[in-house]
Amino acid sequence: MVDSERMLAEIVQAGFPITAETDNADVVVINTCGFIAPAEAESLEAIRHAVDHKLRGAVKKVVVAGCLCERLGPGLLEKVEGIDAVVGLSQRDNIANIIKKIFSSEIGGRCEDSYPNQPLPPISDRVVDDRCRLLITPQHWAYLRISEGCNHRCSFCTIPAIRGRFRSKPMELVIAEADELVSAGVVELNVIAQDSTNYGRDLKIKNGLSALLRELEKIADLTWLRLMYLYPAGIDGELIEVIANSDKILHYLDVPLQHVNDKILKSMRRPDTRDKLQHLIENLRLAMPDIVLRTTLIVGYPGETNRQFEELMDFVRWARFDALGCFKFYPESGTSAAELPGQVPDKVKQQRFDELMVAQQKIAFAGNKDRVGGSLTCLVDSVDSGDLGRGRFYGQAPDIDSVCIIKHCSAKPGQFIATKVIGTQGYDLLVEQI
Ligand code: SF4
């Protein structure tokens, strides 16, 4: 999304009007994801849809950008015919020029600077500068990317091959970007990276994430600072202390565990053990009794036995995560896990996925019930014409978590309001303004 926002800003600055309606557009730009099979399928479907529009004459050019371009390389053009330009990750800031060139190009209507006329440039080790974005989130919250790439080599993961080696943005650049966003009205920054906890290591900054957070906290008009994608082994005592003692860093952490069985974690090339993960959760809860925890898990990893899956289920029942995302294992080409023996049949993966999500649903619903009668500060995200608002308390990250449905909401988007929890609606909380 950050890359999309940067490209939109480049496009607007070049003088092109933008529209969300495909039928009104001369050019459709599709920024793709491609880290697992379903993401690739979704991206390809969007590209085919745009190419169909082009064949019907509703659209003149189709440009594809982002991760799938890096992942598939020339294979992308074999999968879908009719793409006019392919824009690699390192060409992101050149998007407007590429669009201009497609229209002036005589080489089959394709841009001579991009596929298929030129190979994609290698993913650079350059630090990305994400300042100057056209936000497509509501104007009061934004993502703040603090680093790019990943040096871990989890056996199942395609991301390091797509996004390159880990590199932190210099702290001054992160602060400048945060300042820019807050000056434009953002009150909630969601800190993202492939590996947030590693921030600053390549810049030789000691306890880099903690140091960065201390600086970000100083931004006067920033109210909420939320940390996403924390690699569990990177969470140390100092970071916990910084978060626990902060008025702005939310007591909400997204810590993807992937699994808890020692043998599977080792095969995944992750340094954790079940004991370490259990201690981490205990320490977080000890330091912050009000902490809201989200995690991500994989079921059906090669060789996962019923017993190992049951161990995962036991852990989930014990940990009582507030929110949990589950992936069925996908044997992605180019990853070592795809070649492992003992691939789990799809049917078994689905059963384990269903079982885990049903157990988690009970936990999440019970957690919601416990909040009924309590009061919460909500950030209003939207309000409809009937005064029904949607917002979030600190324990709900935008886009991925549940929301608060706000009855009789008289506030505007971007405002913080005091609410009382009056009920639940599935995963969501029903609240009313007080
Ligand atoms: S830490 Fe995350 S991004 Fe890096 S290799 Fe592991 S799963 Fe992939």
C-alpha cells in the first residue's frame, strides 16, 4: 500500500488525473502481491480483468507493478498477454515516466524501459524513501515503513527473494516521513517492515527499534503508534519497557509465531522454541496486563503430525490471542520447504485450518464478551448518514482486525471519543458514545 501511495503521488505530480473507476481510465496500474499462491492468483485475476477491459476498448494501457513482477519475471508476460509495461520494485518512483513512454512508444505500444524490452533492474540495496505519498487510507491513519527486505531465511518464505536484503531507513528519514504524515492530519501511525524488530542493526544503532520509538514519541500531534510484524526473537526487555512505559505506543503487538513445535520451528529455520515463545507471552502480559496480542500461524507445514498440530492447538488455547491469522502451508517455488518430504494433503491442511479458526473464534468471542460494560477510547474511522460510526480502540489494527460499531456517533472521522461497550456483533464490538 505504501508503494501504491508513492506511485499515486508520482502520477498526480506528473499531471495525470486519477480515478478508481477502471472504465474511465486510459491506463490501469495494478500493484501486485505475490508471496503465496492465493495472492498470486488474486493479482493475476486483476491483471486479466484489466486486459479484458483493454480488449473491449474501455482501457488503453495496462501497467503491472510490484512483487509479482519480481517473483515471476518474464513468466508474468507468458501468464497474461496484453500487458504494456511491467514496473519492478526499483522502478517504482519512475512510474509516471513509464506511463508517458507507453503512449509515445512505437515498440508495440510497450515501454522500452520495461519488460519485455528490457530486463527488470535488480532489486537495489538502496533505502526506499516513502515521503510524499497520496494516502489511500483514511486521512487520519497511515503506515510508516521503517525498513525494507529481510535477512532471515524462513524455509517457507518468498519475501526475502522478492524484496531483497534487510536495510533500515535512516532514522532522520523515518522521522521526517512521520512528521510529514502527522502534519497532514495523521494521528495513528502503524509501523511496518518485513522485520520491525531488526530496525537499525545494519546502521549500527544499538537497540534500534527502541531508539526509533523514543524519537517518534516526541512528535507532538501523534496520538497512536502501533507496532506490526515483530519477529519474536527480536523482542527484548528494553523494547518491552519502552512500549510498556509509553503513552503513545499502543499496548497492541502483532507477533507472528508461525508455529510452536520445536521440531517444526527448527525446520522453518526460526530460532524460537515453544518454551521461549511461552516466556515471551508471559513477559509481555506481566509488563502490560492490558496488552492485545495478534499472531499469525501456519498449519500443514511439511511433516506436521497430528500430535504437533495438537501442540499448536494447546498453545493457542493457552495463549488466548486476541486476534489470529492462519495460513495453510503453500509449497512456494524457490523455497526449501516446498521440497521437504512429508507434504501434508490439502484436505488435512483444511481440517486443521478449520479446527484452529473455530477454537480461535471461541477465544475471540469470549474476549469480546468480557469487554461488555467497560469503556473504551475509540478512534472514529467513518460515520454514515444514519449516525452509525465505525472506529477502533487501541486493540484493533486497521484493515486486519475487528472494529467497533459506534451507535449515535456525533464525532467526525479522525476524532477520539469515549465509548461504552454495549454488546458484540460477531468479532466486532458494539459501542455507544458517552
Ligand atoms: S522473518 Fe518474515 S519476511 Fe523474513 S523470511 Fe521469515 S517469514 Fe519471511
